[in-house]
Amino acid sequence: MAFSRREFVRRFGVGGAAVASAAHIIGYGNEELLAFVQGRGDGQRSQGGPPIAIRLSSNENLRGPSPKVIAALKAHPSKDLGLGYPPPTLSSFVETIATFSGAKPENVIISTGSGEILTAAVMAYCTKDRAFVTADPSYSQPAGTARQINAPVKLTPVDAKLRLDLEALIRGAVGSGLVFLCNPNNPTSSVHTMSDIEQAVRIIKQRSPETGILIDEAYLEYATLPGSGSMVKLALELPGVFISRTFSKAYGMAGMRMGYAVGQPETMTKVGRAWGLGSINELQAVAGIAALKDTEHMAWEKGENTRVRDWTQGQFKAMGFDSPDSQTNFIFVNIRKPAVEFRDACRAQGVAVGRDFPPMEKTYARISLGTMDDMQKAMVVFKQVLGKA
């Protein structure tokens, strides 16, 4: 269900968007709503200020999908839209994902966005006696789901480089229901190498064989660190280990709502039965196939994001504001002031940046990367707000 700001405030109150509703908001990409609720909450904020000209708040790909995706959608026969439960191209979509992943169709489940898979994973593995284990800060939707079902949540602070603290996560995993490894991590933008993740996963499974491990690779297409990559082979090897991927980020199709997971068939069945994953329609399937096959465009997208990312981080570094070496399409900047102050000041000039990310919201702000033109315009605002103009 989509809420307008006015309807959201009417239902939940300016100061009371409760944890349960916050998880719903984040999970469906409506981070602007949560950022609004996290603000000062004065009665004029929902009405005042200029319209948002540059949206750098939800980690969307503002360059959009591959031209081949658009072409495939335009060329698809309209008669096929009226056919099928399931849609006629759905099995081809699953087969394409499987081939792309080096797997078989029985290793794949698909969903309307990867958020549904994250919810299903928590529902499948966590109970009031089986905790959810995650980094802090990290993507918070699955932790919100765990709290809703009264499962304990174990938060492990990120390390000094703002990476997942794998040793702490290993310790917390013993006897727990599910370990969530967001790699690259949102919001800190850092990534671990495949060898680091594999070592941690194998230790967890040795010490706590019944514990599930979800590796969220939503931003992996953007990672440039040598040795980083997908853990799909490990997911196919070990029971209870699985990866999730999305078409919402590098593929530029957030509005299409498509995600998938890969693991052993028994694991995929367990996750798929735990929570409704939604239904992929014919046009989604067509778009997903075209996107996965256009490897040339994905290489271009990765290179263009790297160019924009390097320029943006360089600008902040020149102003004296540090950030981790980003491996995503966003950066996490130590602005040395509360994120809400920075966010409100930017918003007043038509630039939206990310919501608060406790426990680092007093000093760090997350800024999504747009096009180079977007970032050059936004940087003028950032410099003014930070007193560096």
C-alpha cells in the first residue's frame, strides 16, 4: 500500500511512525517518508520547501535500465499479456536467472523485489527462540521483520573500516536462526572479498549447522574491490545458505519490482513457503531476461557509476570529509554533524539525501549517486550546506 505523506502522518502521527511501520516503509523503497518522520516534525515541513529536483535518497539508478530492456518491452507481442497462469515467459525468466547464476531452475525463487525474500528468510528461520543476527548499521528491513514476530535481534557493530565485523557475526550466530550478511553493506558502502565471506560462512555452518545464512548482494554489480564477487557457488554447496539479488539497483528497474534468491532446492522451498513472494508478470519476465543478457550495458553501468563515485568522493575528500571506500552506488560520508540537519538543509534547496542510520546518524549521512550532472549540481548544494562554498 502506498501512502502520501499526509495520509502517513494522519495514520501514525508525526512522532510515532513506530518500528513496525518503519520496516514496511524501508522495505518498499519509500525512504523519503521515513526521512520525513525522522526530521524535527514541525507542522510546516510537509507543506513547505521547494520540490525535490535531485533525488539522492533511495539508492535508485537514475540512469535507468538498458535500452535493450526498453526495446524488448516495446517489441513484446501484446497478445501474450492476456495469456497464462503462469505467464508464458515466466519459466524462461527462471531459466535465464539459473544460467546466469551457474545453477538450475530448482535452485531459484523469484519475487516482486528482493525485499519479499528478505522477509521470507526471517520468517523461515527465526522464532522467539532463534535470533536474527545482523551488522549495525545494515539494511534494517529484515531486523524489523524479526521484531514483528518477536524474534530476538542481535546487533553487531561494524568494524573500524565500517565493514561487517565477521568475527562478531560468527560469535553471534551460534544457536541463532538466521545471519544476515549484506555485502556490500548498506549504508556503509563497504564490501568483503569472497574469501572472507566464505571463511565466515563455513565457520558458522560448522559451529551452528541449523543456522540459516542470507547473503544480500543487492549492490554487488557495483563492487570493484579485487576479490569481491558473488557467493552463489557456496550457496549451491551448503544447505541453509542462500544469496539474494535485485533488479532495482544496477539494472535500473526499481519500479518493475523484481528480485530472486539462489540456494539449494530444499532451502529455496523453505524460504518460498514461509512468506508470500508475489507474482512476476509477463512484462517483468521479459524485462528481466533482456537485462541479464545485456552484459555490455552492465559493464558500462558499472564503469559509469565508478566514474561518478570517484568524482563525488574526491569532492568530499577535498572538503575534508571522509567516507569509506564505496563499493556501491552510494557513499556514506562523515559530515561531522547530525544527518537530519544536513538532510533538512539540502532538502530546502531541492536535494534529497538518505534517512538516519542509527547508531551513526549523529555524524554520517548516506548520499545516493545519480548521474554526473546530478552530482555536479548537488555538490554545489552540499558545499553550501557544509560551509565549504
